[in-house]
Amino acid sequence: MVTAIVLINTEVGRAPTVAQALVEMDEVVEVYSVAGEYDIVAIVRAAEYERMADVIPAKLSSVEGISRTRTLMAFRRYSDSLLERMWEIGFKEEQED
């Protein structure tokens, strides 16, 4: 599974309608309104990298109210349990015998 994090700027006052349009897309699995430089963060997932070319520049750009996007392609997902282990005091990697 390929994941992209899309940082989105919207036209003034359009964030709620843009967010709703994104939620209705099959490939968009999470949508957040955020404070700061961007208005919305969308998590996009597709089975293949090539599918992202259909989703991000094509489907997302067709949403009225989006003024600009910045896309971050994820390389690796860290699970909660792995992150917890990494931050524990005295964490040591398990070595294979």
C-alpha cells in the first residue's frame, strides 16, 4: 500500500467544503483541518504508486476551492508499538542469533 500525505491550501472560507469533497474520495482515508501554513491535511492510500498519479494531480485538482497542494510520499509507516519500544529507556535492537 502506498501512502501520500497531502498538505492543502484552500480559498478563504472553503476548507469545510473541500474537506467534505475529499472525504468522499475512495483513496482519501483521513482528512484533518489544521492550524498553520496549511488548511487541510489529507492522507491518501493506493494499492500502487502509479495510481497516485490518477488521484493526486487529477482527482484532487478537480476539487473546487483548492488553491495549492504539497504532496509528501511516505516511505515507511511506524506502528505505535514500534515507536513505543524505540522511546523506552534502555531500548536495544533485537539481534538475530
